[in-house]
Amino acid sequence: MKEIPQHIKIEVNSQVVNIIFNRPEKRNALNSQMIDEIQKTLNTYKKNKKIKIILFSSNSTVFCAGADIKYLQKIKDFSFEENVKDSKKLMTLFKTILLYPKLIISKINGPAIAGGCGLATACDITFATEKSVFGYPEVRIGFIPALVSTFLTHKINGTKLRELLLTGKTIDSKTAEDIGLVNYVYKSSEIDQKVDDFIKKTIKKTSIDSIAEIKKMIYLWLELEKKLEKSAVLNAESRKTDNFKKGIAAFLNKTKIDWGKQ
């Protein structure tokens, strides 16, 4: 019997697979199972010649709020080896997206935060609405955005990169478009049609084989393989620090930390 995903929905429409994040009660937060389900779906359609485009979207007003609270409760007690293994699971998903032999588009309506922002911006083309917000708040909980930084450093201006990662600030979709974090911003009432039009035009006017080769070429030129592997270790090392443990405890207890009083 075919296993039914619990945290995503899959819609296949002609030449497009829409992977819909489907944990509205958890703000589509990522946990190990959800990462596995996305990965398995991508693997399923990777060699399917009929499928030309993958679309990431959400079934709610939040694209993805980052890591699930129960997931954070679990990893705070991991050993270093367990943290490396866990980090490499998300690393593998990012690597799959970056190297995937088809165009991957993300359609963002609402917050895309931390790992959710990473998923959105690892895609080849990112659409957002005026209600979308983006951010990497890891620095505010004593953590580092190691995995996402590997490709983010090649996506946006270094000055803006530092500000975004070192302050943990959240930015609106217009600012995200201005700094190159997203490609297009439309009204919520327009985005579905705009994405559909883009997909139809792209399927008609671009070679899927060329897209696959270009993505491999970019991945090679940016030397992302080594960077992702190293970032998974940095991620695991960061999880063992006192700052991370303090930050996660505060996040789970819904308290604020005054880092200036350390």
C-alpha cells in the first residue's frame, strides 16, 4: 500500500507537481517527518520525463515557520553525532533542491522564517505576496543559519546578507525583492494566476534538459558541495553550545533573553 504523506499534500496537474505544506495547526513548521516527505516526493518525480516543474506552496496563510517546537525539544538533547546526522537530513534536502533536474518554484503567501525561509530561497524562482515576510532569526536564539548561508551568500548582496543574518531581523516582501531574496511580488489575489502564467510560459519556451545542466553548472561553480557538507557540521557544533541551549529553553518557555546581560 502506498504511504500517504501526513504533513504535505501532493497535486499533480499535467506537467507540474505541487508540493503543498499541510501542517496549518503547526504553522507548517518543519520536523523530521515533513523533511522526509518532501525529500521522498522529490525523489519520486526526479526522473519522470512528463513532469517539468515542481511547485512549493502552502495550504494556509503561513508558508513555513521554521522548526517545529517538539522537534526543537528533541534535538536539544542530541549528542554531537546525532546532531550531525540530523543536520545532514536537511542538508540533503537543500542539496536536492539546488541540484534538482527540473525548475523548482516557491509560492509564498505569509511568513517564511528560518528553515522555511531557507526552503523558499533555495528554490530557483520565488514568488511572494504583499503579506509575505522573511527572516533568519537564529542569532536571537543563540544559533547559526549555517546551511542556508551556503547558497544565500551567492544570492544577495554581502552587506544585506550580514545585516539579515547578524541581526535576525524580519523583512517584508518588497524589501526581499529589492535585495534579491525573491524574484517577484504580487497581490494575494494575483499570485496564483501569475505563477500559472509563468509556469506555462517556462514549460513552452525552455529546455528541461538545459535547465538540469545549468543547475548542475551553477552548483559546481559555486562549490556548494563542500560548503553544504561543512555547514552541516557547523550546524551540529552550534547546537552543543551553551548559547543554543539557553536560547532554545527560552524559546520553548516563551520567554525573552536579554543577551546584553550575559
